Amino acid sequence: MALIRATQRTVLAVAHMATASHVLDAVDLLVPDHRIHVVCTSAPDTSAARADFDLVITGGCGGARRHRGPWLAITPAVMGDLSTPWSAWHDSRRPDALAVPHQDLVHVPQTRPTAAVTGDLCLDRLVRSRPHRAAYRRALGVADGRVLVAVTSTHGPDSLLGRAPAALFDVLGALPRDEFAVVLGLHPSAWYGHLSRPLLAWLERRRRAGLRIVDPATWRGLVCAADVVLGDYGAATVYAAAAGVPVLSAVRLPPGSAPDSPAMALSLAAPVVRPERPLIAYLREAVEAFDPARYESVAAAVTSRPGRAAQSLREQVYRLLRLPEPATDCEALPVGPAMAIPGESLANAA
């Protein structure tokens, strides 16, 4: 396909379902620049490997071995432990620049040669979006005064979806519908790994009781709309706490988790829901007695450059592209709204 205008650089954005939002956040920084043409692909893509690029952007340290061009890897702190030996990462090739969110990660031997502290653009966007919570609530059809409970789950057997008993969803379904609206946001790997049809079938009775589910790609809009998040140790729950949303832990952090990780900071700060106490009491208390200072440690574990990620990340991109940065200001933009999956989608789910 011919380009509408002449460009000076071509950037390949390699998106994996678990890291796509971080890669696309970086791509959005380039959209206003007519000198740059961006090609997006999913990992792995052998056709894209046949071409040369002026820059390859990935989420995490996998997916660039087959692609030719300078490589920028974006690795948020919530994605895991960067002290893992490099050989255990997906590629033996080192990125030309590794964008990390926290100063502490620069001292990890595996990242030191190419690490650049850029902050966390996902968190900056959530913080920018939260003041517009009313608009995010309207997008989900919760424009009234009900408490919006966002239930978030990562993937795997230790996640909320993997460990929480079915009774938890029964309790959620039994919450007074004139006081609470319950919306479920799943990690993309949980949604597609379990396949949407059986998952929707398992949740159908709860959906009839009022539970709603959002498209996994739009989880950030759900976090921005929520009055309280009930979740596990996954990225959505961690980001919610770091952005200043009241959080309740429905499952404990698995043994062996990194002691300095954002997930560990969350486990130390968030109240744990116990079955002997009514869930409704936890939810009311989380909203009415919320202290934003409670989760400052989580935000501090996610990023050491709050509010500066857009500019810092753009600097790295243009350095690798060998282009002067645009003179325009660069700032984190609000995230898009959450999109609820229609109730009738069960019949046509893939």
C-alpha cells in the first residue's frame, strides 16, 4: 500500500496481547510527526522480519530477534522481575535501549548496559484520566450514584479467576443492585486462554444477576471508572492502587514473589477480603474510609519518575531514530473508555 506522504523513518511496533497497551502508548507519541511511518504487527510475525526498520519497539525483551533495526524494549515494573538472568528472557539479543520505569532497575546487572529510566506511561495516563471518572462511568452505563466495583484478574492458576471460589461471584451477584454495579475486567491471556465462550457460559448466571464484563483491551477505562477494585496481584490491580483507587485483595500473593515488586507493595498495603466477614462491609469501608496515602508505596514501586514518562520515552525514541524531537509539548493523554461486552454476545462468542 502506497504511503499518502513521504516519510523519513519507518517504525515497527511489535504487540503481544499482554504488552500491547504499553507498545501502543509509545506509538501514540509518534502519531503527530509526519516524518515517521508506523507499522504495527503481532508477535511473532515472519513477514515483518523480512524488512529493515529504523526502529523496532516491543513490550518486554522478547519479539525482536527476527526483526532488523535498532530495538527499544519497554518493560513496566508490573511485568515481572528484571533480575531474571538474560538467558531466561525470550531473546539472547540485547535491546539497544531498555526503557524501565524505576531508578532501582538501572542497578540490575541484566539491564545496566542499555537501561534508561523513563517512568511508566500507563500509570501517568491513568492518573491523568481519573479526574474524568464521571465520563468513564457514563461509558459503562453507570451514571447514577451506585458504587462501581471493578473485579480484576490476571491469568494463571494463582489469579483471582484461578483461585477464587465460585461463591465469591455468587456474593458479588447478590449485592444490592440499587447500591452496587459490578464489572469484571480480565487479563487478555485469561480471556483468550480460557476462550471466551466457556468463560461466558460459566459466568452467565452471574451476568443475569447483574455482572458485566468489559473487553480485556479496555481494562484501563474500567480502572478509571471504578469506586473500588476487588482483585489479585496482577497489573490491573497494581495500577489501580498506584493511581489512587481503593483496592481490596481477593487472593494472596503467591510465595516466592519478588520482595521489591509493585505486587509485593500492594500485598502489604491492600486489605485482604476474608470469608468470615461480609464482602459488602469491606466494599463500603473501602469507599467511605479511603486514605490515598495508603497506596503511595505502590505508586513509588511502579515508577520513580511520576508524570514524566511521555517526554522521557519520546526522547529515547527520537535518539534511536536519529531525528530531532518535535518542538511541541509531550504529555500523557487520557485513556479510552471501557467497552462492555453485550449480554447477547454469548451466542456469538468465539
